[in-house]
Amino acid sequence: MEDRQFAGELLRAAKGVGAKACEVVVTSAKSVQWQGMKAGQPQSSRHVAVRLYLDGGRMGVASGLLRGPASSPRIIEKALGRAQSAEPSASEGPPRRLDVSDRGLSIEDPRMAHLDDETRTEAIDWQEHAVAAAPGLVGRFVYDERHQSRVYASSRG
């Protein structure tokens, strides 16, 4: 499930347990490390942060790394429990609608679309050869490729 759709599911789940309003941030990360000519196993993770509001200005916050399908309901339940035990506050509550760009920051290396396995191994080889004549100990070069994205969703739109 895509992050934007997943964030929407979390908003609906929060409303389903009685939240007056909710904000969700879903952060997904993917990475792979190359050592020499070998690519490591791709790693991926998804982290969720939930801010849940109840009547009376009570707010609860919970976050965590998702380790399986049962993780997201537990995060909602934890935020709900914290909101239920929070002191009422006249000044607490969800912010007015925030204008959030659908495009995001788009900070992505334009070369990413053109990288292939050969280019990645060339980068490591080039670095190893460039320092081969330098005095001192040189460890293994590692090419670490990471991509991270965040999605924000609010019940206020």
C-alpha cells in the first residue's frame, strides 16, 4: 500500500476510535549497500507518527517503526490511551488546515534515474584506485544508496 493511502487508512482508524481530529506522518526508507561488485540485501522500513485529538483539548502522541500489519493499530491505540489520560486544555486542539503541497520538496539527485549496477560498481572501483597510492591504511569502500520519503495527512484536509 502506498504511503499516502496508508496515511488515509490511519486517519480513518483514528476517527473510528473516537478521535475528534488526527495528524499522521508516514516516513518510508529504502536502502542498499554495495561493497565492491556485490549489492547487499535491500532494506526497507516504515515509521509512523500519530497525533490524536479528543474532545476537551486532550491530545495523545505515539510513534513507532512498523514491524507488521498489527503495528499500526497499536500505535493508534497508544495515542488514544495517551489522549484519554491527558489533562483537558482549552488551548490544545488540531491546527487549522495547513496548506501542504502534493509535490513536496523533491530533493532527489537527478542522476538516480540513470544509475545502473555497472555505474555503482565503477564508483567504488574509482575511489579504491584513487587512494591506492596514498600512504596509510584504507578500509573497504561502501556505496550506500538511500531513498526516504515522508507523507503528511490530517483529518482537517
